[in-house]
Amino acid sequence: MTRYSPFHPNSEATLKAAAVWFDRCLKVDGSLFTEEPLWTSEVLSEADSCFNGRPDGSKDSFHVKLERQFHDASPTTCKLLAEMLWILNLFPTNMGPDAKRRPILTAWGWSGDALSGALADELMTDDVLRGLGSAGPGFMNHKPRELRFLIKAMIALKAMESSERKDILSDPWAFAEWIDGVPDEGYRQLRHILPHLMFPDEFERIASPGHVRKILLELGGIDRQTLRRMSKVEQDRGLLTVRHNLERERGGPIDFYQPDIKEVWLKEQEVEESATSEALAADAPRSSAKSPLRSIKSSTGHLALAKPTVSWIGPWLSLPRIRGQMGERSRRTEGAFR
């Protein structure tokens, strides 16, 4: 039950809103807030030209740069940008609802229209925008790179034949394989965030790849050498296996960040460093169980991984991944995730 979140009582409202985006903007070429066709190849292409085609190296804020980059964009592209900012900022809890709402309203306003209507009212509430987990300072500091990745990924998705896109969007593991193969520099956290927003019953609300690895090492009985050979999607499958085993052992849903579980896989110093981030989460009931945890292994002594069932791997997987091993990776701070 990967959608279970004892720390965020708004989680069902946020996931329900994400499902609206999934149905209206990915499965069809629609819009989140209106009946206009915004999420189309043509409008995405213009957004790509405005943003990725006009890199701004100034020290101005992200949103000031956006206004310059989209100063001559069509009304439909400005509206698309607003909707992309909505999905881009939906997950993080280290950004409040007002801070999320303002740039969406501003970007929509560049179209000459004010954002209004029943859908906007429903999808812009505090409960929807409170988020599901901290994305850490890495996400906030590299937001332009995350938007670049979102635009490129959506262009690739919309370029597919309708049957291919349907296959991708109807299979959680096919989507995870595909988006993990979309080329981009660095390690984009949207590769972790989007699968959870779209398929919350299969993927954890964990935006930190470092936390995924630590959980597999400490709770999954995976050795470091094996872990290094595992793809991101194999790690996701392993994480789901760990969850299922823990839930069977405990007789109910669990969250990897509840204190008695987190203390097993996160070092004491790291737990202390995450206290500030955790204090921002909603004050919801927490598990009081104190039973010790054991490494979750199969009868062979290793983590039981489900065999991949996806044969379609998408056009991007045949291309080399342009993942910078230095540079951004060395600068990125994973921060405290929750």
C-alpha cells in the first residue's frame, strides 16, 4: 500500500488531483484547468523553444527568468506553462501552498486571462497543494533542470503513436522503464516523483535515490555490489517487495519514514539532520510499534525481486543516457526526505 502516508492527511486529495492531470493531460491532449487542448505536441514544442531554447544564465530568480523566456509566448503556451508548474511543484512539502499557487496564477495571467472555474477551484486548494514529501534542497536548487526534463519527457510521450502511448500509460512498470530512459543531464528527481503521482500503488513517495538505496541495504538484505548493478526500476521493484514483507510481518500498512522503521535504515546523525524537515509535515498519527525489524530476505537469503514483465521499453531506451557522473552529482545535496 505505497499510497499510505500517516504524516500527510492530505495525501488522498493530492493523489486524486494527480489522477485528474493523468487522465486529462497525458491520456488525451487536454488541459488540467480548462477544456482547451494544451498538452499537445505543438504547444509543448513552443514551450520547449521558449524555455530550453532560451537559456538564461543570469542570477535572477527562476520565476523572473520564466517571465523573460515566455514574454512573447502564445496564450495557450503560457497556460501550458502554468499547468506544468502545477505538476512540477505538486509533490514537495518543502514549499507551501501559497508559494505553489502564486507562480501558477502569474503564468496563467501572461495569457491575458485570469485562472478561474470549477476545476481550478478544486485543484488549487491548500489540501491538494500541501504535497506528499520533501524533495530536499536538490530539487529546489535545480528546478530549471526539472522543468527542462518535464518538457522533454512530455514531448517524447506525445510524439508516440497512440497505441504506444496507451501501453506506456496503462502499465506502471512500462512507464517507469520509459521515463528512466529519457535522456537528460544529471539525476532528475521527477524520475522518482512522477511514477508515484501516476501509480501510487506501485511506487513509493520517495524522491531521494539515496534513501531508496539505504532502505534496500538495511531492510532488504541487498549487498552493495548487487545494489550497484540494479537499475532504478529494479530498485523500485525491490522496494515494493520490502514493503509487502514488512506489511505482512506487521499486519498492516507501513511508511518507511515512521520513526521505528526509519531508525533502522537511516543513521542516527542523518535522523537528527532531518528533524527540521520533518517538523514541517502534517501533525498526523504515527505508528507506536517498537518491535525490532529484521532484514527482509527470501528463503534464498536474498531480496526476492519480481521478474520484469514489460517487453516494450520505448524509443528512448535505445539511446545513450546522458547522465553526468560529475558536476551536478557532486554538488547535489539530497537533504532530508519525508
